[in-house]
Amino acid sequence: MAIISRQGQIFDWQELEILGDLERFKLVKEYMPDERLMRHLERERFRGRDDYPVRAMWNLILAGVIYQHPTIESLLRELRRNSQLRRMCGFENDKIPTPSACSRFLANLFKHGPLINEIFKDLVSQCYELLPGFGQSLALDGKAIDSHAKRENGNKKLDGRRDLDADYGAKTYRGTRADGSLWEKTTYWFGYKLHLLVDADYELPVAFNLTPASYSEVKQAHHLIDELKTDRPHILQESKYFMADRGYDDSKLISQLWDDYQIKPVIDIVNHWRDGEETKALSSNENLVYDYRGTVYCCCPQEVKLKEMAYGGFEQQRETLKYRCPARHYARQCTGEKQCPVKASIRIPLATDRRVFTPLARSSYRWKDQYKKRTAVERVNSRLDVSFGFEQHFIRGQVKMQFRCSLALCIMLALAVGRVKEKQPDLMRSLVKTA
């Protein structure tokens, strides 16, 4: 039996993108767990007119997302032109639905958001069953979605041109140039924000929430975690690492992840210390200091120079971080070794500063390796723009945007589940890149 390494597992989305459109549509049709939704819609229709069957209309909506059609009219033009697509959707005798029939069907679908969410959760559960190690490394980020609509004015009536649910959002980026100078850039947009939690190894969505653009990312992170605790606690139980950028730097979030779920937070930190304050003293030892990122230094009594201490790991039973004398750890000469109060190692409790000292120290190599995985959520966001048409759209209103995001993420997962099942028994060879 071939042994597949779990190091560096990545879902190979490119393999799905090179498939033909009809092949991708076939995968989605076959592996989308939508039977409950279909039966519910058919019961609603009951003895009503059935010129355009529910299942055929649903397949048409799926095809519109897969083929990136921005409007119903462009999708129907493709349906008239492509007889193979008509047969795959289920329209017999070349009977094409009218634009008004599609609009009514979509309006009805918007009312069934909870059933769409059940499809999403079902697909995520299948990923946990099919993909080894799925959900162990989670990454969270917020994606800006521009509304491309007119703003609210004196006219409060919904007219299809204005978006009355969206609002303004801003995100500030900061950094340091090569010459040491600081830079800052702020971007603004009118629309929404998609808060997306993904598996960082396979680059597949696990949970999400859509809000107006101004909503706080940190508060939505807490909201997502609370929802998972209530609805899908196994996701938190199986997770080991939680990656996020400095926008999620929050003491309460960091403490909650470890204290409640034993998840190691890998979250970048913002320097909130006063200007000119580079280090703080550790109360336990007179010659030990730390910086805002939690890097610990000892001050040599002879050289009067700061030396970074060697990270010795996290002691879970004691809830402490262990740091070793750099001279002893790296077998170096230290002129002040005899006068130094640190003989071999020290322990720093997490309670010293929960925001600065985390179960996985930011100065460790493991933290840096795990933090690199955070870019997985950025790649998922990019696919939503490029492969699912969120860069240019005509979606107005939060209910419609929520439906569109849910459907895109469901299709992304259905493609993944379908590709895994189609590739048996050697399915993992094309889905995982081993280091």
C-alpha cells in the first residue's frame, strides 16, 4: 500500500480547473447532496404548473455559476445554443424557460437559505470523512466584496439598482520598508465582507458568514466559533491550529481558542506598546526581557548585551513556555555565564500576558511554518473572484449575496468531493502534494 505523507497537503484545484465545463457540471450534479432541497421545492409546487421541472431549473442555476454567467439572459442564450447543456440540465423537447420563470425560481430559492446551508454542511462533513487530516489546520480571513451598486439615497424603495443592505468598509495595511521607514495604506469599498474559515492544507471552505462591509472581523470570528460550538462541535474538537492575520489580534480570541478547545492560535500581533518601548522586563528574573512578539532575551552581565534565548517548547501541563540559555543550547562561550542568574532554562506562564505569550511561541520555527499556511484562505478568496465571478457581478441585497456565496462554496466542495470519489482507489495521488 502506498503511504501518503500528510505534510504539506494541498487540494489541487488546478486539476479541477483544467476539466471541461461539462465535466465539471457533471461532477457537481452527481455529488451535490441536494435531494432534500429538491423534494421540498417539489412539495411546494405540488399540483402547480410544471412547464419547467424543479430539478432542471436547479441544474440550470448550478450551470450558471459554473459557467460564470453574470445574468440570466446570458445563461439562457447559452442554453439555447448548447443542446448538450439542455439535456444535462433536464429540459426535454428543447423547451427553454423564460427569463421571468428563472427570476421567479430564483426568488423562491432565496427563501430557502437554511436548506442551502445544510448542503454546505453535508459537503464539509464528507470532506472530513474522505480527506485525511482535514480540518486540523484552519485559517480565517475576511474578503471584501464590492456591491457595484448605487448607494442609498432619498429613495428607499428597492428598484434593483440600489443596494440598501451594503455599507462602507475600510481595511488598513501597515509594514516596514527596507530602509526602516513605516508605510500605511487604507482601502475602502462599498459592499459586503465574507468571513471565511478554510482548511489550510486542502484549501477548502469549512464555515463562513456574510456581513455588511463595516462589521468587525474579530467579532465575527467569535461569532463563527460560537456557531461551530453549537452546531458542529467536531470541527473545533479536531482542529489543532488556527491561523489568522493581525486583524484578528485579540486577547479574548487567543485565550478562548486554547482554554476552551485546545487549539493553538497562530495569529500575528500588532505592536500596541508605547513609542520607544522595545522591551519589557520579566518579573521572575532581573536580567530577562521580552518584546511585543513574545521573543525572550537575556542580558549578559559582562557584555551588557541582549541575547535571544532558545525556545524549548510548550509545557501543556504547566501552561508554560520553556526557554533555554543560548550559551548552553548552542554550545557557545558566554563571558557572563557565572554571574548570570539563568543557569539552564526558565519557564514563562501564559498568564504573564495571554496576547503576547501563546501556546505556540511566535519566535518558534513551527509558528512561522504554520503561519505561512494562512495564505490558503487568500487563494480560496481569489478563486471566488476568478472562477466564480465575484469580481464583476450584478447582485443586489444581502439575501441574494448570501445565497450566491453559499452556492459558490457548495459547488467548490462538490467538485472536491466528486473528484475524490471519481479517483478511487488512488484518489489521493492527484489531490495531495507531498513535501
